[in-house]
Amino acid sequence: ISIKDLFDIAGEVTTAGSHVLDDQPAAVRDAPVMARLKQAGFIFLGKTNMTEFAYSGLGLNTHYPPPLNPYDRQSERIPGGSTSGGAVSVADGMALATIGTDTGGSCRIPAAFCGIVGFKSTTWRIPRDGVIPLSKTLDSVGPLAASVACCAVLDDVMSGGAGEDVEAFPALGLRLGVLRNYVTENTDQAVGEAVDQALVRLSKKGVQLTPLTIEELERLPVINHNGGYVGAEAYAWHRDLLESRGGYYDPWVYARFEAGKAQSAADFICLAEERAELIDQIHCQTRHFDAVIMPSVAIIPPTLEELKDAEVANATNRLVLRNTAIGNFLDRPVISLPCHEPGQAPVGVMLMGESGDDRRLLAIARGLEDTIQLDQQKIFNREGSSWEPLLP
């Protein structure tokens, strides 16, 4: 397996995809989660490239050229971030799996963009000691791999288990809430069609699909308008480094710390109160479902050329993170599964469970995996499906 360059490995400097920490001493011990993986017998192939300090969902890095998306390297499409190199290492078959972090989508965005499985755990389940933080409130550790089973085994090891898989949850009668507001805005046609077809296949398997509108999600941009948890907590961790090593930061990443710098204590307290309120309100609307389903990312992977302009890159970053960040803000387990047709641009669909129900969500994903991931030998049609398209 490969390791994102955020985790301490004894004898190595943890650089977080940056030159800011080049002068730091090597780690004295492995991060606890890395020690668990070693004890279980996993072999570390090496550390992988990432967005500097995990502060973006695009996977861009001015210090180390970003790995290109295996789907279309000729067009120089991005891999997604921040676990960019890890996702590419799995999609290219260099590693069986990779270990990443997810603060707003950093496991699931590159998984969706590279056509693999990515899992975000409930925050408290896997230790984050020895992992360079972005936001101590939102950070989580998770695996990316070619299958749900691989993610389930790795999740079990990292959360203190013996490395058990999960038993597939039966698809027949499963209740999924299909989120129809907020996450569908500005969605590419290719993404909408792939997700719709996945829903059709699920309906034909006997999954009960119920349209779900959660009006409270529309508040998220307002709640996080001044940088949210990431802005405040990232600035707090980097404050001294910004003064002493500021010239070593990627200018685009450096500029993002301004939002956190401007936050007041009152802003942060209000943020925590609004988050708690939102978690309770949304739980009341989703607790009757086995999971909530939605597109992982609204767009297919853009090209490096399309992101040369800083304003475009910032807008694209916000759009790419929009759907995935929901699970982090609500502190829920979420898994992204590929749902595109063979040969088409990678598209992911997410299943979101209730906080702490990670193993149950993995079991649900295990049972739906073959249906969501389009059979390479058979193209399904809409005949016999009761599901109406998500997009017009």
C-alpha cells in the first residue's frame, strides 16, 4: 500500500507535499495508524504526492508536479485532491490500496475522479496522532482501493480490529434517500447521466429509492462563509510557520489562510453552535433511511489548462468540494463508488450513513457495489425501473 505524505513514518520527515517543513527533524515513531497497518503485515511502498498541506480538493501542487489522471493523461486532467498521488497509485495498479485523509473530500474526490473506491470514516474512529492536521475538528483517516472489501479490511485494521471484511447487506428492500437539492446544482451532463443510470440499476435490484430534499444544506455556504473550521484551525496550526517560512508556501495555498486569520472567537463559537443544530436537524430527516445517496463530485475531472486562472481554480475547488464536504460537516461515514460506463469519464456516487455506523455503511456498499459499478459485460436499460431521472 502507498501512504499519503501526511503520516509520520519513523526515520522520515513528514513534508505534507510542501517545502515548508523541509528543515524539520525526521519522525521518531510511526503514527499509531501506520503502526497498526505494519503490525497487520501491510507493506509500505512509499509516500505519495498531495495538495500542499491537504488544503484543496483539486490535487494541484506547485512544488511537485501533480500526477495526471490515468483516465486521460493526454489532456492533462487532474486527479483530484488532496490525496492525489495515492488515488493514481491505485488506479494505475502500482499499489493495492492507499491511506489518505479526508477533511472535506480528500479521499472521495480523487477516488471519484480516478474511478476507484474511497471511504471517509467517522472522525473519532481512527486515531489521528502523528498525522499533520488541516482541521482537527473535521479531519478523518480513510482508505482508497479498487473495492469496498479492501476498504473494509483496511478500515478495520486502522480502527483497531484484526482486519475483517464486512458481510454484504442485501439490496432487496434497502431504503435509500436520494438527495435532490444542493448537490445537483451545476452538475455536468455526464455526471447526471451516470448517476441516473446507477439509480435505475439499483431500483431494478429492489432498492427502495425515495427523493429527499434537505433544505438545511442550503445554509452551508453561509455558515462557512468566513472559512469555517478549516480556515480557523488551519491558520492556528500554521500561524508561526507563515511568519518564519512564508516564502516556501505555494502562493495559492498561502492566500487561503487569510480567511482563517480574519475569524474571531465569536465567529468560531457561533460556527460550533450552528453545526450542532444542523447535525440534529438533518439526523431527524435521514434516520429512517439505510443511507443517503448523491453524486460524489458535480463535474468530471477538469484539465490543468482550465485551472490556470486563479479565480477559475478557486470556483472549481469550491464546486468539487461542495458535495463531499457535507459528510465532514455532519461527521458521518461516506463512501464513493465508481458508477460510469466503461471507457467514459470517471464518475462517483456517494452513500452516506449515520455518524458511527461506519461498518454498517460498508456492508451496505458491499451489497450494492456490483450494481453501482456498471457490469463490464452488460449495459442496463431503463425497462422495468420505477426510478425517475435525477436530472431533466
